[in-house]
Amino acid sequence: MSDSDYFEFGIAHDRRYTLEHLWLQLLDEKDGTVKIGMSEFIRADFGDVVRVILPHPQDTSEFLIDEEGTDDDGEEDESKPKKPSSGDEIGIGELLVTIRTVSDRILINSPFPCKVLELNGEVEDNADLANDDAFGDGWFLIVKPHEFDEDQFLDAGEYIEYLNEL
């Protein structure tokens, strides 16, 4: 954006933020589920979102059915290593979401290893949800992190400071 371009955007104060401009909302402290969406800064910096592509690991050949963890009879063999069989595991640094804006394609990797519990298919069908309601109906997915420490992510004040440095 040029210095003469201004775009107002909001920050939700009940979320944590990543340096890649995702927001994280802890839904349940007991089971540790986290809802993930994009910060409005992405729209302010790159323009309107025209498409959101969420991970669909069950539809991809990257995730193979666990065959090494079973013996010849199909029974589990605990001496052999297991591969992810559910197809919904995402490792740290693996592609989590792709956002296409009017000017760019943004690939955002997972900030922690997690199991995908729910995808927001509505945001894939209607990217305007991410533009118009990024902190509400424009969320991307709900995950169960394997390792999650809220304190390693930015709170609203820290995120605002980070944005001021950009």
C-alpha cells in the first residue's frame, strides 16, 4: 500500500495472533480446541480476499492409510511405526490455508501440530465472509493442537505493536 492509502481494520482483543496474521481463539480449555481465522490486516495489506482454500487432507494422496502399523492379518502390530491414518493431521510448518486476494496468493503454514476437527466450508464457498466478518463467520477451521501454549502467540496489544513495526 502506498502512504496515501488508508484502510481501517479491527483487532479482536479476545484472541491471540501469529506473525502470519492468523487469529487463534481457545474455545475450550479442557479439550484445548482452537478456532483459527485471518486477521483483518491481510485484507488491508493485500486487498479483498477472493478465495480461501482450506486443507482437505482426506482428499489428498499425501495421507496414506496406515499399513505399516498392521501385521499380515490386518491386526495392529505395536512394534511397527504408525503413519497417520485419519488423514486430518497437520504438522507444524505444513500448509494450513491458502488465501487468494485481488493482488496475491498467500500461503500460511500451521503454527503448531494439530488435528483438524472442523472446516468452515462456507468461507470456501463465499470468501466475502473473510472480508466482511473475519472475526465471526469468516473463521477458517477448528483444530485440536498437540502442543499449544497461548503465551507463545501475540496478544492484541503485542499484535498492534508488531503491525506498527511493519
